[in-house]
Amino acid sequence: MVVIEKAVLHILDLANGSTVYSDALLEVKDSVDTYLTKHIEKSWASVSKKPGRFYEDSAFQKHLDAYLAGEVDFLAFSKTVARSLEHALSHAEEMTSVDVIFADVRIDDVRQIVLLKSDSHIGYTHQVVQDDEGTHNEIVNQATIMPSLTQRIDEFAFVDAGDKSIRVSSKKYTIDGEKIQILPEIVLECSLSPSTSDAVKALQKTAAKVAEDYGQDEVAIAAAAKNYLAGRMESADDAIDLTAAAPELFHGNPAMQEDFKEAVEDAGFTEPVPMDMSKEAMLKKVSRHRLKTDTGIELNIPTDYFDNTEYVEFNTSEDGTMSITLKHISNIINKN
């Protein structure tokens, strides 16, 4: 549950040079409350966010501590951070106009400081025009449209007011020829660890690469990777240990197991990655396995059935082609 205590909107219109810092808090009620709550909930549930920790000399943390101690008010704190973001973005090749929302909220009774950053974009709306010929309606574009309730915020950060843990989703910008993640590296001044989504992608990509190197069935290994992830959901573990997946993915093949472990460690996954997504969201990602043949046929198979020859069987012919047999089907529904 999200409870918004304070919120403010600052407009960084870098394209037109008309940055506007608000001197008043947003009135969080009715449609504004709905808008902010939905986007905070959606961002909080995102699997793309990475956990992070402040550097020891982080200026953001010092400003945050001053705010939490009551030494500066919320508006002053938010303006300081927004100016840091504005300064960084003004030096980026991808300079654009930005809406920045700061909020002091409680999510499931835990106090969080929230930053939501969204690039302004063109939208279309109607306009009523009255002239000598009467009233007529036109379609016009509006270049400062904020994300709708069905869209996602581009970049965001959540900072736990208690333990100062951070969750960030950010993009890279080009400054002086270098690719930099402005939000964590310049604004927050924090280090980031891999996200749950990163771990899932690395597991599947690395498993497929090792299977390819050894001439093994990549489809079967991909299904085994999803089964491993589904198994983590059913256990008491709250983290994904990629190196521990090796014996389950490549049972009876020590060489493949070692290659897999080395690859994931080289990719930076030397420690288990905390689960930062709901079990329901993870199960949704791994509960089904989608296949597409070179003949254009597509199959969507429950992962639980993939290795069960009572329902699905894969066969390889002498000429190297494959066939897939689906068994024990009582009814087929036509879906257009």
C-alpha cells in the first residue's frame, strides 16, 4: 500500500531553457493522488530496478540526512537534487525536457524517498476554435505530455529512509564522449548491483551459450533454466544463485558446469541476487516456454510439461530434422 505524505513537481525544460522549480507542494488528492500512486506502484513493482548503496562521500546522502533530521525542508531538498539532475542533463548529448516528481511516501509502512523522472513527449489532443465561420474542432500536438496511467516512468529511484538502501532504474547518457548513468552515478552517487531481471537474463543467455558450445539441445537447456527459476519460487530462498544452477542445468557433465560457473562469475554474478520481484511475477515469466519452428509454427508449452514425455515428446530423425508430438489431448480450442 502506498501512502503519499508529500510530493512536488519540477519542470526541467532544457530544450527551451525555461526550467521551473515549484515553490509549493502538489495537492495530493483525487486524480493527482491516483496518478502518483499508480506510477509509484508500477515503478516499485518493476523487475528492471537495481539495488544500490551510497558511496561514502555521496552528496545526495548528506542532503537526505539533513532533510530527515529536519535541518532542511522537503522543497529545499527536492530543488537541490533537481538542480544536480539539471546540471548533468544539460551536458548530455541526449538533452531533453524532463518532468521530475519527488515524493516522501510510505510503501507497506516503510518510508521511502521517491524520484520519478520522465522525458516529455509529444501527444495529441483536441482544440476548439471559434472564428468568423463559427466553431470547429481541430487536432493539435502537445509537446509536454506526461506519461499516462498505462505507460511506464522512464527512470526512477527509491531510497529507504531507514537503512538507506536504494532501488534504481536508469538509462545511459553520453557526456564528453562517455556513456554515463546520470541518476545513480551523478545524482545519487551510488553503486548498483544486478537486478532480478538481469540475473534471469544472464542465466538463460549463459545456459544457451554453453549448450551451443557443446552441441547440446538449446531448447531443452532453456526449459531447464526456467524450471530452476520456478524451483526457487517454491523454496524458501529469497535470492537467485546462478552458480548453484549449474548442476541442475548440466547434470552429469562437469565440464559444462564449470564453463557455466566461470561465465556467470565473469559477468559479475559472484553472489546470489536478491529477489526484488513478487513470486507471482517471476512465475509468470517462467511458467511457459514459447517455441517457433523454421516452418513458422509456434507453440506455447507449460514449463512443467516440457520434460514430461506423457504430454510432449521431441524426436530427431535420421536426416537431422525434428518432430514434436503432443499427447493426451482431449480438446482443442481455436484461438484467432
